[in-house]
Amino acid sequence: MRFNRFIRFSFLIFSLVIFFNCKNEKKTTSSDKVEVNFKKEGVLQLKKGKSDSIVKTLDIEIAEDAYETQTGLMYRTKLGINQGMLFIFPDEQLRNFYMKNTKIPLDIIYIDESYKIVSFQRNAKPLDETSLPSEVPAKYVLEINAGLSDEWQLEVGDKIDFRKN
């Protein structure tokens, strides 16, 4: 009889411990666990349109297939000052980007097939799904940290030159 009481009491204590430990467990989502790091795939130079002088040289990650262009810089928690992502599309047309699942603010630079900057979307807000259009046709898109296009005094008509590793 005592043994049965002891077993029931032990079971009750065990159940309470399990219940309270499970209740206080922090719930995490899969997006909290995703971490994507920068992978250098090329080098890009930003040049002034009138003088061809080099403004900045960046290490770039390249997005050129459907999966890479859809995910872009999503889930990143940082991007270095001298880093960017270059999107390469098969043709020149109006482009629309958005910041879904993108955790860092960005400047989005639209570039035509002759490597000239044609428009900007500056200071794109993290996680915002508002459409950020190119306003004119573009074949390339460069994403860099927000504020750098102003800091580097980039303008429509400036150029890029890049090479893949």
C-alpha cells in the first residue's frame, strides 16, 4: 500500500516537473535558425560615368538563376561595407524588388545592359513587402547596405564593371 502511494506521488511530481518545463520552453521558428553567410563569387567596380574613375571596389555574390534571384539577401543579418549582391538577368526589362525576409536595410541599384546605373531605390526597409520598381528597364541589379549609394555619391549615369571568380 505504501509502495503504491509512493509510486502515485512520484508520478505526480514527475508529471508536474515535465509540465512546467515544457510550458517555459522558448518557441523558435525556422526563420530564427536560418543563417546565410556571404560567399565571394566576383569583384565589381563602381565608376563615375563622366570620368571612369573608380569610386569603390566590392566583393560580390552573384544571383543568376531563379532560386538565387528569388532569395537574394533574404535571412542575412549582415553585409560588409565592401560587399554586395549582383543580380544578373537574361534580358533588360522593368524590374521590381521587395524586402520580404530581408533583415538588413539596402540600397537597390538598377543597371542597364550597357552597365550604366539607371535608377535607385535607396534605404529599402527590412521585411517590407512593398514593390520597389526600377522605373526604367534594367538587366542588372546591385544590392548594397543602405546609405552607401549616397555616401559614395553614386548617380544615374555612373557605371559598373564586374568579373566572376
